[in-house]
Amino acid sequence: MDKAIITGHSRGLGEALAETLLRRGFSVLAIARSGNAALAGRHAGLREVTLDLADTAALARWLADGELARFAQGASRIVLLNNAGQLGPVGAPGQQGAQAIARALAINVAAPIMLSDAFVAATQGCADRRIAHVSSGAGRNAYPGWSIYGAGKAALDLHARAVQLDAVAGLSIASIAPGVIDTGMQAEIRGASVAAFPQRARFEALKANNELASPADAGRSFVDYLLSDHFGRAACTDLRHPPAGQ
């Protein structure tokens, strides 16, 4: 039986990832602040958990309750997709705010690493288990105004590299940049002030020139790579420029 745990399935890339996995016969446990009634209506194999991943204490309580472990039982192949993320706060230091920084790092760093640890503990009996972090070019190239977002994605990249070195039995991991996708996050970028994000015009041009991938196409490409024999060979990869042979 194939199973998947995914965060942030209520819209955008997360919704597309969940849809793709469900269509391929996976049972999916999806975690987000709000449910996705349309997705649930289309797929009986979707199980939703309402949880704000910015609330680290609530996430820790949920993990301690064992629902993830119960879901994982009996899986012949199981994957964790750490997709949920937050762009803000956008702007230079001095304009970000302590609470906004704490929320962003809880969602972008603490939650995926906590889930990864719990996932490994809960799936020890499974011979094929995979963790995929949704990364970004922002974690590999610095952008003014994106110090918090970029730092969070860079943390996931390093987490994947270190866990790969741990060589946990049956576990593959990769931090994957899926490319530039036409999601609400892109709309948020275009809505930022030039003062906070000086490169806004570049992202406005991507939208104007139809250079943004659709969530559906990006979701299929991501899942294709996740389920391929190549997954985990490179700890960090960009689907627009995969390593030779992948």
C-alpha cells in the first residue's frame, strides 16, 4: 500500500501534489490550517488534519498523539512532502518584526524538521520511505528582502544533505526546488512594495510573459521525480536543471 503525508494541501502546489498522488493510488494524510473540500470530495483516499504549523507546541502534541504513526502502519511505500511555506516577512532587517520572523521560521523550518523526525520514527518497518522538502532558488541564491524566506529554504537544503549522510536504513531524502509556479505566493511577491523587494519587476515579467508553470504541471513533475529511481541520489536539486542522468 502506498501512502503519503503532505503539508499545505489547501491550495497551489500542495493541492496539485496531493491530487497527483491520490490519482496514482496513494492514501494521503494532509495537514493544513484549513481543509480542501473540493479535493476531499473528489478523493475518498484523502484524510485531512486541521493544524496551524506555525504553532510548534500544537504540532508537537499532535505528533505525540501518534496519528502519523497509525496512518503509516501497513505501508509498503510511504512519502513525506514538506510543502507548506510562508513568504513573509519581506523586507530588510529592521522592518520584519519578531513575531513575523518567529511564525515564518516555525512554518518553514521547525515544522518540516519535526515532521521528518517523527516520520522516520513512525516508519521503521517500511523498506521504502522518502522525504521531500519543497525548496526554492531563494535558498541557494540571495535576494534582497528575502533573508527570512531564503534562510528557511537554505535550512531545509542543509537538513537534507546532513540526513543523507546519516544513511538511515530504507530512507531517501531530497530538497527539491520545483521552479517558478503560478500560485498565490507569486501574487504575494508581485504585491510587495519595491522598497521591500527590489526585484519585484523580474517576477512581474515572469507573469506577463507566461513563464510561470501551472501548479498541476509542477505537481506532476515533482511527483514523477519523487517516485523515480533517481530520487535521493542528489540531496538538493532543481527540477528545471536536474543533475545529468536524472
